[in-house]
Amino acid sequence: MWRYRELIPVPDDAEVVSLSEGGTPLIPLKNPGGGGDGNLYLKFEGSNPTGSFKDRGMTVAVTMAKYLGAEVVACASTGNTSASAAAYAARAGLKSLVFLPRGGVAKGKLAQAILHGASLLMIDGSFDDALRKLLQISQKHAIYVVNSLNPWRIEGQKTLAFEIADEVGVPDWVILPVGNGGNISAIWKGFKELESFGLIEKLPKLAGVQAEGASPLVKAFNSGKEEPEFVDKPETIASAIRIGKPVNWRRALRAVRESGGVMVSVTDEEILKAQKQLARTYGIGVEPASAASFAGYLKLLEEGAIQNENKVVLVGTGHALKDPDTSASHEVMTYTVHDLEEFLNGGD
């Protein structure tokens, strides 16, 4: 992603902290609605170094942390941010401190933070409680906060838009899950910059997808409200978007509205169905939050908001191995040796 460095406004003398993030696959999908083949893609951010899109923003945020002389980087996280922050801090020779909602982080993500040497602070409550505690402590101690309220995170994450435009031009729609709202606003910023530089001639519409049990932005968007009613106890199997008080809500809503796009919520059942379909039909393993993109696409296709002939890019934000428990919860066929022989010989 640093091939776009001239569009990332870091100082020229900053030492880039990188793990060769970005350049993720854009995988074509056969359109499940029939027809329109060649128009549907999934941008698989799970192939980033720590397995999620967070690495795009973290490389820039930690680069600036080191440039500014920070010794400790810190974040609140549902898991992916902590994994990424810990890895990039280790790469930079800095300490990392992560605030996590107790019992609310998938095992794969927690294991990454531990492996990369992060110090953990478990908070009773939700991600929003963890972020609130982090911000309180950051007012008293010299720690560098790398959550998406840090503008350098947005500067890195906007490169996803650059890569999409490089690979397939400007799609009609970009669909992605929304938690804290940073990624959708970053992608919009990226496309807007390309337009302002005369590198593209149109902009995509954005579709933001939230889980039904954590959907304050969807409700605000669909009711025409300027401010969302936050959710104190968000609930969804998609832990990466289990956020009731998105800190980037203003930018997220503005991005979707400016794009002429939509916001939609999906149930946990729809998320799990989409996760299984992506894996068993297309061979792509994503965590539940990522599957929300596909679930949202299927719903918008059914409702007629999106047409088969539209060029659509889904953003798969994280790898299936981030949440191994959920991945392993899907039904599986098991056999005895006798049953297997019958199966291989053409039986049911």
C-alpha cells in the first residue's frame, strides 16, 4: 500500500513501519442472483499480515507514533485492532497496551495480541466501555492512541479505495461492514481524493452493513435522523462490529449520504448463512463481520436496491481464522469407515 505514499501525507523523513500490508486479492464471485457474471468481487482483506483490514491504517498510525517519539501505543478493541496494534508496535520496537471487553474477543484475535507481546487490560462491559476507559487514561499518561479516531488510521485505510480503482475501475457499489465507522469513511475519502486529482470520473455508492443487534447508524440513516440513538449493550455474533456507540458516526453517515448509498442491517442468522455460502460456494473463509457484507448484498439484491448488472465490490474485512469457534460451529458431515466406503462408492 505504500506505493501510494505520495497520497499519504506522512513527513518525508518518517521511517515507515510496515509488514508489507495491502495489495490484497480482489476475487471475482459468480453472481448468486444469476446473470451479471464478472460484476461481483470480494476484496479479501483477510490476507493482510495480521488477517484484517486494520493493518492498512495501523502501518501509518504506528509510523507516526514512532516519528513523534511515542513509547507506548494503545487501543481499545473487539480484537482485530489489538492484533494489528501489537504486531506493528513490535515491528517498531514500541510497547503496546490493549483494552479489551472481557469475554468479548474471539480467540484468534486475542491469541495474536498475546503472541505479539501486548499488555492486556480486561474491562467489564462492551467495546464502548473499553474505549471510554482508554481515553480517560490517555488524558493522564503519555500513550499514543491508535483507534480509528486517530486520523492517521484513516489515511492508511483509504488505500483500499485506491486498489479497487486500480484493479476494476470505479464500481457502482462498495459494500462493507460498519462497526466504529472508520473504514467506510476512509474508503469514501480515498475515492473522493482520486476524483479531486482527476484520476477517476465518477464515485461509487456505499452500502454500510451493521448487525441487527448493533445497528444505531442504520436506524439513524433510515429514519433520516442527524444523530443516532446509541446502543448500550450491543449484541451480535459478529464481534468485530459489536459496537453500540461508533466514534466515527458523523463521518460514516456523511459518507453514505454523500455517495447516494444505503445502510442496511442483517441478522446473525443471515450473517452465518452468508459466511457458510462464501466458504462452501466460493472457497473464501471470512470472519462473521466480513460475511455481513455478503449478507447485506443478498438483502439489497432481493429488495431491488442493487441490480445484477451493477458492478459491486464487497469488502471482506477479516480472515475466518480470527474467530475459529464460529467457523467450527457450522454443521459438518462425519463418517465411520463403513459409511465412507459407501459414500465413495456412490451412496448418499
